[in-house]
Amino acid sequence: MSSPRRPVDAPDERSLVSARLLLDLVTNTLDPGYAAAAKRRGPDTPRRWYEQPIVSIGCLLIGFMLVVAYVHTNRGAPQAQKVHDGLVNRVRSAQQSANDLSKELARVEKQLAAEQAKDLPASGALAQGLDRAKLAAGQTAVTGGGLVVTLREPPAATSTDAVGRGGTTSIGQTNILTDRDVRSVVNELWGDGAEAIAVNGVRLTPTSAIRFAGQAVLVDFQPITSPYRIEAIGNPNDLSTGFASSPVASRYQTLSGADHIGFTFTESTHLSLAASGAVTPRYATPLPSPTRVRR
């Protein structure tokens, strides 16, 4: 004998209980325990004698702290603003002085070139020697064909690739390329016959220094960052052939595959390198010959 079947549209008892519970939560927002406690206490239950003084003292303390914080903030604000304004004025004054000095330097250099052209014949040996010396010192802008070498840091690691203790910098987030890499490429290009070189627009001179500080490479104390674009003017074929067969190029070809750094070098038929900044000459004086003591 088959058991009686429940009608399809008849509500389930569990669904009815859930519906009642939801309805009770909406209509009776106050927990029954609060109502029972209030009923036991009653409306005429006397308060303890120390409740009102404690509330008053707490309010006074909070108000006093707010007043002290307000006075401290408003008293220090003018001084902080004064320091900020002073620093801004100093920076603007230094920038203006640097611009004025740059204009004065350009005027003096133009005047010096005019005087040299007046006193030295263009075809003379002395003028040609001076031009060669200025070219070697990076004091004249040059144009011509050459080679462009580019070094680039690998793509930054994503958050899922970073491995390490919290608060530390993972190995994948540190710089792979440093000043040694830029120097090695520059020295190789000099050895391959380059006549003039610039790194990220900074013209190199015989006294140029390439160093590493923090996360930036310094070229003559000017910070540059990746990508490092090294432009060399010279015979494009000689530079390209010599650099391609060098150990330096082989090393960065290997690093490009292992560490995913960017490394390219291409010939260029037209490069333009600006002149370097003013270089203060340094002179050496011979030491006096030591006096011999007769015995």
C-alpha cells in the first residue's frame, strides 16, 4: 500500500519556520534579553551615586584633550607653513640662479668662440689642434653616424611572483643593471674607435665618472635610470663589427636570455650629441726637489 503523497504546492515545515524567523527578526529588532532586563530593573530603580560624576569627568577629559589638540595644531601650523614657504623660496631662488648662470655661460662661450675665430685662422694648425682638443674634451656638439646600444631592466615582477618575508625587497625587485654595466659598454665602444659618446643625453668627457647611488646610475653626478641609451659616434661598420664580436656583447646576449634584460645595438646614420657642461680645469704643480743633505 503506497504512502499518501504531499501536495506539490504545500509549503514545507522547515521553510515555514525560516519565514517566521525572518519575519520575527524584521519586526522585533530588540533582543528579548534587553526587554527582560529592563523589566526586572523597573522604571524607578535608583541610579548609583557615582555614575553621574564619572560621566561628567569623562566628558571634561575628552573636551580638554580636544582643546589641547586644537591649540597645538593651530600653534604649529604657521611655523610649518613658514618653513615650507622658506624651502620653496630657496628652491626657486636656486633654480633662477642656475638659469642665470647658464645664460651667462652661453654668452661667454659665444664670445670666446668669436674671439678665437678672429685671432686664429681657420686653416691654421693651431686652430685645428684646438678643435681636436675641444672635441676630445666634449666641449663641442657633434653629429655623424655611429652605434646605439640600449640596456633595459627586465619587466617588474608581479605580486604573485614576489617571494620573501613581508617588509623586505625580493631579489626580483632589485636592479640587475648597475654602473658597471654602463661602464663596460662605454669602455668597449671607446676601444672600438668611438670618437664621442653620450649616455642618456649626458656627454662623456675624459674626466667623466659613472657611479651607482641608490636605484640610479650617476653620470657626472647626473642621475639616469633604465633604459640606458649609449650613443657612440664613429665609423658605424667598425663600431658594429667590433662591438658584436666583443665579450661585452656576448655577456649581455646571455643575460637577455637568462634574466630577461633588454639588450639591443643598432647602427645609425645620423646621431647628434650635445656638448658637455663646463669643466673646471685642474692644474698640477711639481713638488720642489728634495734638498740633499751632505754628510
